[in-house]
Amino acid sequence: MLSDAALILIRDVFKLPDLFSSASRIDRRVVAWGKDAEAIPVPHSATVVTEAILLDHLAAGFEPDLPASPDFIIHASKPLPAVTKERRFGSRPAVAAQVNLKDNADASTCWIESLPGGWLFLIPNASASTWLLAVGAPVESLLASSCVIAPRIELLDARSGELPACPRMAAPICGEGWITCGTAAMGFDPMCGDGTAQAVREAILAVAVIRAIADGGDASSLCAHYEARLTSAMLRHLTLCIGFYRGAQNGPWWTGEIESMADGQRWCAAKLADAGEPRYRLHGFVLESIDPIYNRSK
């Protein structure tokens, strides 16, 4: 589910102004968040596409011409480089289960419900299958205690494999001759709805770093800038997630996840304290060195 801001960014970067203009739309969100919380409808604006369709559209017309021995390697998916480890700020798994809507009037509404062992996110898709994301406990367990989403769906047999839904980040995130971006670099909790846009922003910055290095820039400081910018993004994300999770107030599972994310906040803050002031700024798709006078004035 792409927010309008994410869709505008992707259209602009790939110069596809009509991308997904005919895709299914979500115009309402119903949220039941917190113990005994009432389901509250609020306006929403998003486009629903599958990952496969998204990648297929963006790859159209792209013909890579890669040398046998590239000077720089971009890791956009696992496996990670041997020197890199993934830090996870929580332990919550997620599974997507295919469902049928009992009422087609719900086709333009997404539903979010917190429960003692996790949360459910129902994302209708009028042009394809409707899926229910279950985060935390198994989907059947969460549905057994659901009062808002369970009555609206029929659970089918199709399931995704188990995926991590907790925020996570590679460390280190780049090195001599290589850089990570996308899911190889970091992952966001799906609660935020910003994962795809974040991956695009990472790719823009990663390419700018590689270009600056190729133009003779200092590789060490450029990689440090990239790592600091992504660490800042993770810190913001963790702060946002903790606010959401505290609002659920639903017991030990939530408390444990909040504590893990708070550990992540401290880890990110320590890394940023060591990084110092930014030495570069992004201008379009190009990194520019910040003048020391400008830097001090900030």
C-alpha cells in the first residue's frame, strides 16, 4: 500500500507520471488501537499494488549492461556481505494470509486492529487478492480474539512465509567497494507505511555516494555520511513506532517490543553522536560538500 507521498516520489524519480493511475485505491482507514478501543474511521489516501507488479513496472525498458568485474557492488537484497551483521530491534514475525471480504463495500477501506499478542492489518485490493497481515502471534490466534476484523473476512489457505516485521538495520552498512540499500540495508515496521519510499530515498543517496567516490571524493567520509543518514532515518522510525506501540497498551508482548525498540533508539543515538556534523548535502541526485562556514552556522 503506497501513500500518495510515496507514489509521487516514485513517479518523479522514474519519470512515470501516470504510474498506477488505474490501481485500486484506499480512501478510508478504520483503526481499533488499544485495549477495548472503539473502531474509529478516518479518511485515508493510498494506492494498492503488489510488490511483483511494482517491480515489473519499474523494470520496464531497463536493460542492464554490467561489466564482468564492477568497481562497486550495491547489495539491495540478502545475502549481506560477510562483514555485515543485521541488528533487529524487536522479534515480531509477520505472515500474510489471503482472505475474502464478506462485504464488498469494504473494498476501499483498510482495517487495523491491536490485540494482546500482536496486530492485524487488512488491505483490500479490488483488482487482485485481498491479504491480511498478522504481526506477532499466528494469524489464527489473533483472529480468535479479533472483534473488528475477524467478522469481516473469510480466511483462506494461501499464506506467505514468515517474515520479520521488526525494525532492523545492517551494521556496517557500507565498506570499500560495496554499499547496501533497500531491504539489505534496513527494514521498517509495516505499521509506518513508509518502507517503499524509504528504499527509494536510500537508492538515491547510495547512487550519489557512489558517484561522488567515482569523481574522486573521500570514500571513507562519504560512506560515513550515508551510514549516518540511514541511522537518522532508523532513529526517527523507532521513535514513531514506539509511540504507536505505547498507544496499544495491550500487555507483555507490546512491552517487550517497546523495550527492544528503545534499545535501538539508544544504539542509533550513540552512532550519531560519534558521527559528528554532516559533511555533505544532497542536491537533486548529487552529493555536495558542505562549506565549513555553512556547517558551523547550523
